[in-house]
Amino acid sequence: MKLIALEEAFWYDKLSTDGTPGAHIPVKAEVIADWRRRLADFTEYRIPEMDKHGVDMQVLSLTAPGVQMQPDTQTAVADARAEYEPFWEALQDLGVALYIHPNPVQYGEWTVVQGYPGLDFGTWGWNHRTGGHALRLIFGGVFDKFPAAKIILGHMGEFLPARLFRMDHLYPDLDSKVQKQLKKLPSEYFATNIAITTSGVFSHQALTDAINTIGIDNVMFSIDYPFESTEPAAEFMRTAPLAPADKERVAHANAERILRLNP
């Protein structure tokens, strides 16, 4: 079965944006050291591990802090270009195709998040940074203004699918100004504007619950390499209790469609 993994990380120490992956997490020093080796590597660990466990493609993202946390636009653009330097030649030697998007995420990320900061989602039982940003987009009316926009949330949607009932249930209690910004219930935006990945959540129960909640076409396989291991992730996908056609959607077809990848 073909596997495309979407939330796979890398890092480059020569960026102007300062960042030490794992520095603010209480993790064992040897674990952080291993992450750093694997984040900067493409030929010794990453590709051999993909080959061993049958992962056909990784969609790479610069790990935190990333250029989206860089407040200076010119620095962010420079880093967005520089981050590809360490592996360009290595991937060409291996015959691996590389596509670079011309615009770094810093442009839209800071504009949208700074434009809709008004709701405190901690009061909704949710204060995760990524999930909070997604909710700001919903309740700020961004998806009503840009109905074709689609975002991808990792870690089984930051578990927001499990909270959709609460969002809809408490929605009538919001200030009328907020309510007037939305054209439909908060949960309905997950069917049209939000997709999720399985990164780091290799639970069949969580997978089937998410599919039942937001639909099979909005769920995609991911690993969260190198913070998670490829082997259990691939085994989780291959043994998922789904019909063959649905398993193919989650494993690769949804990613190909949403990201417009060449099959």
C-alpha cells in the first residue's frame, strides 16, 4: 500500500531564525540529541527508514520555531530559501524530486492570526496553540470570506474533532457580533475547510472516531518523524480497520488530491 506522510520535520542550524528543537520540552538529553541528528539528516536515517517501512513520500516542514514565528518578513523569506540548502544536492544525487513553494507561510500566517486574536479558547476547554489558531480562523469568519481555503491540522486534528459537539453547543452563548460573522455552525467548517493528519496518534479508535466525525476525505496519514518512529506509524495504517478503498484514501489518495501531488 502506498504511503504519503504529511507532517514530517527537518531543521537547518544555519538559519537566521534562532531555534533549538526540543529545547523547551522536558525530554531526556539523549532523545533531543537523536532528534537533532535526524532532523538535519536525509540520507543516513530518513530515506533508509522510509524504504524499510514502505513510506513512498514525506512532505517536509521546517520544525518549530519555523519561519512563521519570525516577525521580520525579509528574514523569513531569506530563511525560507536557505532552509533547502543542506539537502538540495543530496536529493538530486538520489534522484528525489524537490518542489519549493515560492511564498513562505510567514506572509499569511501572521496576517490571519494577528487579524483575529479576539477569542480566548482556553475558556472552551482548549488552549493548544495550533488548535487555537484554527478556531480563530473559524470564528473570525475567515472561511466565509475565503470559502476555498483549506488548512491541515496535525495530531488527529489536535483532537478538535472530539470537541465539535461542545463548539456547536456553546456557539449560541457567544456574543452576537461573533455569531453574525459565521454563515454556518462551527463544526461544519471541518467538512469543507479543515483536513487532519494522524501524526503521532496511532490509535485505530481515534482514527475511526475522526473519520466518523469529519468524513473519510478529510483524514490523512502522517508520522511526525523524527519525533515519532516510522515503523509503528506504518503498521498502524496497514492494519487500520477500514475498507480497502477507504484505507487507500487515508494512506495517500487524500494527500494527492488536497496537495495536488502527482500520483
